[in-house]
Amino acid sequence: MRSMKHLFLGLSLALAACTHSTKTETVEAMSMSEVAVFTSADRDLEKTFNWAKAMAWLYAHEGDDAVGYWYEASLPMREAFCMRDVSHQCVGGQILGMTQHNKNMFHRFAENISEAKDWCSYWEINRYNKPAPADYENDSSFWYNLNANFDVMQACLKMYEWTGDADYLENGEMVNFYDRTVTDYVERWELQPEKAFGRVRYMNKAADFDINKSFHRCRGLSSYAENFPGIVMSIDLLSTMYAGFNAYAEMMQMNGDDVKAKEARAKAQLYRQIVEERFWDAEHNRYNTFWTEAGEFKRGEGAPFVLWFGVTDNPERIRALVKDILNIEWNVENLSAFPAFLYKYGYADEAYRHLIALPKMKRSEYPEVSFGVVEGIVCGAMGIRPSFSKKQITTCSRLKDAAGKSAIRNVPMFGGYISVAHNNLTTQIDNNTDEDLMWEAAFMGEHPQITVGGKSYDAIVGRDANGNACSRCLVPLPAHKSAVAEVRQ
């Protein structure tokens, strides 16, 4: 494990970089041991979190390498980070205090986009700040999954919502990456909605193209599924484009460009429409996942991305998709994301089983697993969701039985820390940031009123895709203050 001195320095720099409050900054940086401290009456859940936290920090590097702050986000021992894995590990990393790591890695991807690579970046960058040799030979010969640019974009929006770091919206190289992706990249790889089914399998080929050479054959894969032959378009690529264009729309809206925001939202809906109208198989009540060069739909990996990116809001299809997913055997890369979205859609029992099982699975040392477990517990089970753009934080305990009494202290966000403690139908929140926030206090179940600080609020009651009721209210949460919400039976 890296030295505590280096960890403290890294977190201090991260907090300084991500604080944009106009108030006096009074939040002091904390050491790794003080950040994201999880306790629970459910000892199995607590042990799972502690395993994940320790494992994730083993992969972190605090600026001693040429590439700067980074954590391993690829196959172990490769000493590198790839676009897909960083995009899926970043929330877990942020929770653990790896703010500076996330920002640096996303910037490295952004700065390396180029026309010579047909508006791709480097799929995988190593500690020497070079494209990893395992995936790159030259600009005409390298490995690249086309989901990557869009995945990075949606992840960058998440990081802005967690940190409030304006560089995610305004930095020139970041904005260039976003702009190039939604224009030149889409055009160069013929990813426009109207061309989704007419694309050819191999595009932008090297002059000496050799189908037997993996860096030629895999330069522009149309899916994260890398071993299925003949894919032209996939449900995971469409889902990632949906998320990417929505993220671009949100970021452009925040930057004051209403025209770009409107165009991007419309484009996102077109990708969603393809998923819902063309990839949905009504006869079998499930989604197809691949469109092949033979002009046929096929089934394979990819369907979880529909849930991960919230492509469908149809409860019947969500339930059918969850059932389909849970009946299939998955690798740990996919399974690491399951707890977060299973909790989100109301499948708490299934989410919990995956959380407890992940550390014991084959290949649990894959970096994505530990980061995914952290996100699954904090965002899924604890229901913590920040939004800097709204100056709002949501909490909703989806914990059951002994786990109903659980707490997470000092989660880095908004340039400070948030702590949340659930005790069944009571939640306490501590706002140790310089931001005045709105707190959306939510509880599973149908409750007419929620009491906060002795004052009763009428609750808004909704239901998740699995039919579970959830009651919520919105209350002020001033900087450096605590509040307690509860529902009474």
C-alpha cells in the first residue's frame, strides 16, 4: 500500500482542485483512513466494504509516475488504465478520495484524441504516460471499442456532479474531446442514428489492413463484447451513445449553449428509440444485443448497459431485463456493476447477494470489482446521490434487517465531506462542505409524512420498477450543519 503521507497529499490536492465555493473554505483534508469509513450492524456487509476499500487503494498511485495520479483500471499487472474501466470505476474512486486520480486520467484520455486516430484517443494508457503496448502499435494499428468516448463523457458529468470541479465543463481539452466526439467521431465511424444498421464491420482501415491482425481487426469494435463475430451495431454501444449524448446535453446546458444541448438531447432520444423499437424482441420478451453484418439480430453480452445507463423507463421491460440478466452467467467485469443498478431498480435482495459474493468470486482481484462494490454499497444500498448542479444530495436506505443500521462517514463531495447514518426509518446527514444544499430525504415504503428537525413535511410517494414504494421530501441543509429525518409508524 502507498504511504499515508502520499495519500494525504493526493487527497489534499484533490480537494483544493475541486472546491469552487465563494464562501470561506473551512474544510480540512483528511487521511485515507478517515475517508469513507463504513460501519454496519451487518458484519458481512461491513467486511465486504472494508475489503473493497483496501483492495482499491492497493491499485492507486499518487503522482510518482510520469502519467501523474492514476489507479489501475485494466488487467492486473498491466500497470495501466483503460477508458472503459476508468469510466466504470470513477464513482467508487471518488467515494474513496481518488478525486485527483479521476481528473488526471480523464484529462489524459481527452488530450490524446486526434484525427490521425480517426478521433479515437488511447484506449489504454500506462504509468509512463504512453499508450499501453498491449493495445497500441501506431495510429493505424491499435485496439479500440467505439463505446469508449461516450462512456468517458457520461463519467465526466458524474464527476462534475460529485465534485463541482468546473474543469469538467470548461477545460479546453475536455470540451474539445466532447465536441469532437459528438461530431467528427460520430461521422468518421458512421454512428449516426440513421446509419446504425447500414454500417460495415471494418471501417477506417489501415492501408495494409490484415484481418488476421488484431490491432487492425479490433480498431473500432462496435461493442464492448470483443469475441462475438460480425457485430455491426450493439445494444451496449447504443446505450452508451444515449448516455454520452445526454451527458453532453447537460454539460452544454450548464455552459449556456442551449442550441447544442437541445440537439444532443434529441440525438440521445433517437438512440433510445432504436433500442426500444428495433432491439426489443416482443415475441420473447427480451432485448436482442447485436446486429450483425449478416443482417440478423443475435444475443450475447451487452444488455446490462440498458439498465446501467437508464435507457428504458418501461417498468415491464425493466423487470423482464432484470429476470433475463439474472438467468445468465456473467464475468466479474459485468457483475461488478450489478449491485448499484439492482438496488436502483428495486431488487435489494439480489443486489445484496451480489455484493457479498463478489469478493469471493474468481478474478475478484480485477480492479473493477472493488470499485464496483464501493459504489454498490454507498450509492446502491445507502442510496447516496449528489448533484452539484442542483446543489442537492439524495439519500435513501435500501438496507434490510441488521444492515438497516449502517453509516458512511466522510464521503468526499462538493469540496468537502458528507456523512450519512441510516437506522431503519431514521437518517442523519452531516454536511461538512461549504455549500448550502437541498436534501432529498427518502425512505422505502409508503409514508404520508417525513419529519426533519421537528418539522413535518408531506411526502411525495413514488414506486421503483419492481413496484416498491418510496417516500421523499426536499429540505434545506445548510453548510456545516446536520439534520435528522424520520418517518413514524
